[in-house]
Amino acid sequence: MNTKTRRIPIQDFLKLPEETSFQISPNGMYISCLKPYKSRLNIFIKNPNGEDLRITDCEDRNIANYVFANDSRIVYSKDNGGDENYRLFAIDVDGKNLKEVAGFDGVNASVINELKDDNDHVLICMNKRTRQFFDIYKLNIYTGDMEMVLENPGGVNDWIVDHKSEIRVCLKRDGLDTKILYRETINDDFKLILEGNFKENALPIGFSEDNKNLIILSNFGRDMYGLYEYDPINEKNIKLIYENPEFDVKSVIISKKNNRLIGCDYASYKMLYKFFDDTTENVYNKIKEKLTDDSIIFCGIDREENKIVLEAYSDKNPGVYYLYDVEKDKLTKIAEVKPWINKEEMAQVKPIKYTSRDGLTIQGYLTIPKGIETKNLPVIIIPHGGPWSRDLWCFRGDIQLWANRGYAVLQMDFRGSIGYGRKFKEAGFKQWGKTMQDDITDGVNWLIKEGIADPNKVSIYGKSYGGYATLAGLAFTPDLYVCGVDVVGPSNIFTLLEAFPPSWEPMRKAMYEMMGDPEVDIELLREASPLFHVDNIIKPLFVIQGAKDPRVPQSEADQIVEALRAKGLEVKYMLKENEGHGFTNEENILEMFSEVEKFLEEHIK
């Protein structure tokens, strides 16, 4: 531990936030948030002149998501113990008229759009007819009555709503192919307008201001996703709106007031914006002048676009929410996510780069304990999940915990990570446990070469794919790590692919191309599955699993634990019956990290 800083309690880093997930009602009258009630996140309505009003009383599970369906009624979702079958509930902003409006066993429902000029209904997608495909329903948020408005023809997993709240575009996955289907009016049939594949494709995002052309992200004939306006009638790009030479465009910002495309974002080491509207850019710059050191996320805006709820955060700042009045140029602090965190005690998270053994540039983040010389440190390697994801510069309670305990932490965007273009992502195809793992190993060796890491005190810890990378690290580089912590990571790629949730079926062939086909690439997948290499695992392992995990089933943890214990290796196993793909209940999170801390201290010393 760093002797120059106090030992901060685990709960300060990892307990539930005091307030989070702020939103604003369309008329701007109500500001809502999630706050703890009986150790679960519930919905509250903010009262600037008194005590906030709690309008829900969930005690078994955090509320996952919620939206204002109109000016005075909220729709929220909650699953059962992490099974990811979300049920929908609706409630008034005064806490009255609670009703479960879409709840069926084994069915996942979610809101996709509120309806303009219709305060009684929202559009939802739900896999009630068949678990494999999501259909579109018009749902009455007061009675729970619903009618199917679009039946999934098979393989559609993205529906795009126009400025009149009408579904006119969908993205269909057909084996390895992706197809954009379009209709000019809701009375027309959908027709194919653009076809690609899982590598080179176009992703529809929304409509142009006149509601005729499409706004799409496309990497056709290019490495990075660029932002285009596309003519669906003549089936051609009209113009390139924006491109970044180093990073994929990630998403767009479209004004709900005037339907104008006003900006987009992309991720370098942090999220950055590109604006196409002078008014919006001026508003952003005025806010940024007041919050110079932080990144900014827009969380909600009223229909008149005069009141904006936003969050400012950094590597040391867990987040502060503000209300910005555009007309008055007034920024008012609403709440701090974790007010007990002192930024001065937190460690800096620095972007870094190193070169892989075959010449790729690997980007990542290095966190060094505050007040300690960057030399010969115990290190925790934390590869991200996905694996088709990436890390970002932000506050993470677990990383700050380990830094406070004296560990340096390295995160890396190994090949296969998204946001860096096609070539970088495709370099990870069928490379689980191979060059993807080499990128992680090369990060460890870079730390050792730089004199940052003590080669005898390097551990690895990760969730989901990061859990797999932990198992692979112990199996394929057994001398590199002193111990590992696997959180909901797969151990056998064959059984992982067999256990795909039904709703993932449209992506199966693409997943085979990215991971390996269990009938064709038998040797490849056997080489990459840690379960078949347990004899190589010689270092202590801690396995953590949720019993209701629908993505990486409990059997993935059970089989590696059983195999290692059968050969006499020490394996610590934590299984929680009321959790899924990772832990969300506060008491489980705190118990998990308390045990992980003891495990690391015991084996790294």
C-alpha cells in the first residue's frame, strides 16, 4: 500500500452512487434520477426546495433503465436476478398508478421510442412471439394493452424511427450479410436498399431534417466508419458529413426540436464531439468553459431545448450532474454521484501506447498509485470485456481501489477492440487466446521493460472476455502472472457457442467467423479454450460467477473449477444465485471486492 495516502474503505469506491442516471421531462418541469433505497437503485423526482420524492420501491433488484414516456409518466425496466429478461413498468411522477405494462416469463421487453402527439403509448420491442426475434408493439402505458405493429421477418435487430415516430428502416442480419430495408411510408412494403456484410457495412442511425434521406455510419471502401447522408430512393450516398482519420464515428446527436443533425462523437482516449450546428457548438463551448477539466455527457434536454441535464466526469471525478439554462447561460449543480470521493486522493489515469510483437500500435490506460515512484510496482492487468468493445478514460471505482492499495493498473485495447477501424478489429478474428492474448502479454512485457512492473508481482483480472483472458493468461503464459481473477469468463469456447441466447441466433454465423466454427475450426477452438489446458495452469485462481448469467452460463465456471480442483490446484469460487453477467447488487459487489482484495494481498504480498 502507498504509505503517503490513507487506506480508503472499499465501500467508498464501490457502493451504490448517491444519485445517478438523471433525466428531464419533455416539458422541463421534472428532473428525475436513480438513488439507493434499501440498497437498490430506485427512481426519485428531484425537489429543489425540499426532500426528493421516491416513486418506486424495488427491493430485489436495481432499476436498470427508465424513460419519460410523456410529461408526467415514466416507464422503467427491471429483470429477475440478472437473467436479462426485462419487464416494463409504468408509474406517474407523483408515485401513483404503478402498473406492470409488459411482463412475461422468459421475455425481454424494451422501449424503443416515445410517440409524438400520443401521450398514452410508446413503441416497444419484445421477443414474446418467438424468443429468437423481437417484434414491435404499440404499448398503452396506462392499461398495458398492446398491439403488434411490425412482425420481425427474421434477423432484424435494429429498427429505425423517423421524425414522425414511424418505423421506416430496419437492419437485418442474414447469415454473414447485413441488409438495410426501407419503406417510403408505413403503408409500403420494406425493400432492400443497401447490402453489406459483418465486416463492411452501413448502419442506419436516423433521418435527415426533411425526413427523406438517411443518416448512416458506413465503412464501405474505407477503414474507419464515416458519417454519411444517404438517398434511399436512388440508393446512393449524397455526401460525406464527417470522418476522422484515426477513429470510428460512434454515434450522432439529432435535435428533437427541429430534427436537424447537430453533431456526432468519437472516442480517442476520451469521448470527443464534432458539431455541425453553430448554436449547439456555442452552447457546448460555454459549458466547457465552466467545466474545463472534465468530459461532458448530455443526459437529457427538454423539448424547447432550453434546459439541459448534463454530467461532467474525469478519471478522478465519479461524476457531477448539472442543469444548464441556455437562455440565461446559467449552470446549476444538481448532485454529485459519489460526494464522499476526494479527487485529490485519486490516482491519475494516463493514456499510453505500446507496440505489439508484430508491429500493431496498442492503446490503453495506465494508472499509477498516487505519490509512489513509477518503478518496480505490483501490477494488475485488466483486459476489457466484449471482446468487441474498448476502454475509455473515466472514473472506475475498482481501478482507483487497486491504485489506493498500491497496485499499478494497465488496461489495453488489444486487437479486435472497436473504434479503431476495420483492420484493427478484423486482426482479432479467430484470435482468441492467440494474437489477442499476445497483445495483453506484450503489455505486461512493456511494463517490465519500462521498469514500471515488478515481474514477480503481476496479476490479471477481468470480466466476461476479460475473464476469459485471465484464464488464457494463466493457461498459455503460466510463468507471467502470480495469480488471476476470472469474473464470468468462458472457459470452453465450444460450450460457450452452444449456449448462445436465442436472440443471438441471427449473429451466429458472424460469430463463427470472428471466433471460430465449432464444426470446422475444432483444433483452433480447442487450442484457445483454457479448459483443455488445465495442466498448464499452476497459479492460484479466483472464479466469480452469477448463477443466472444468460451469456456465459454457470457451467463455464463450474467446469474449469472442477477440472482444476481435480488436479489439486487451489481455486477460490464465489457463486451468487441472484446475479447474472456480473454483479449489480451492492452487498454482492462489496463482498466480491473484499475477497478479491484478500486474494491479491495473499498471493502478491
